[in-house]
Amino acid sequence: MADNTENSAQIRGFAVYVGVDESSAIAAGTTISELVEAVRNVIVDAVPGTETHAAVAYAPASQRGKNLDIVRLALREPRAVSELLPPKPTPSTQGVTIDLSRKRVVINTEVATLTFKEFELLQYLVLREGDTVDRSAMIDALWAESDVDRPNTRTIDVHVRRLRSKLEPFEDIVRTVRGIGYRFDRHADVTIDFGTGRSPDVF
């Protein structure tokens, strides 16, 4: 039979976590340094040549809890971290971010594939949040009279439908106001990043 000793796991040492504060040690007639040295001496006397390393855990005096638990956490003992620390909240990745400074829209961590004109249309509505904008005003603001692709009050609806399809599942942030035009309605899961420069509304 082959000897697999070389590949098997072996115990190579151990760690002992001691929960005692300096004032308690002094009250008992010793100090933390003396306790550490005493433990080291016991180990070296038992197994000459053994290497040792001591790590002292510091924590605010106001921190509540058992000394041993505080020490284990301060020294990041894996089991203590998993058992004693509250789980970190999972950051939400659901929502839409309209980044006006970078001219992009991020939906659930994915960048939406908006064309330049589609983003301009969305930006125009965002900067007039809560106001209903009529179709003619949108056309005059976003297209020059000489533009060959300038829409009319009917075909502007096609542009809006395309924009809304790319905003799914948040397409209802662009609302249709029947007989008038469109309005941007912000939800709780919508973030608008205006950046640090001047207002991007150049219309």
C-alpha cells in the first residue's frame, strides 16, 4: 500500500484565545505581558524549540460583551466572525440609475442601449420631473427645423415607445398624459445622478 503520509493533513500548531482585561490581571497580581510570557514558557518547556507568536487584542472600554468573544472578533477568528457578527446587508442591485453627467442609464446593473437621441429625450423629461410636456415642445427642443428625421406630433410617439421599451421593467417612469404629451415620474427605485458640473439642460 502506498504511503500517503506526505499528502495527508497534519496539525501544525494551535491558537488559544484568552479573554482577560488588563485591570482584572492587575487585580490578580499580574499583567497581560506576564501571562503571555508564562504561556510561552510552558510551551517551550514542553516542546523545546517551538516557535510562538502572541497577538494582543485591543478594544474600546465601552465595548459590551464577553472578553473572550471580543478577543476572538478583534483577532478575526473565522468562527467568531461567522457566529458573532451580524450578517452584512445584501446591497440591492434592483433599480434604475439615470446618469446625466455620463449620459447613460443603468438598469439592474446593466447599461441600457439607448441611442443619443433617446437619452436626450429621457433627459429632457427628467429635468422637468412631474411636469407634463406637450409633444410640440419636445420636438422643438430636441430637433432642429432642418433635421431630416424631425418627427411630427404623431411620430414622436414612436420615439417614446422605443425609449420605453429599453427602460423595461421601469418603462412607466415615462408616462403618457392622454391628449397632451409625456411626464417623467420618479419611483423609489429610481436614482438620478446630476454630476458635479452645470445643469445638463441646454435646451
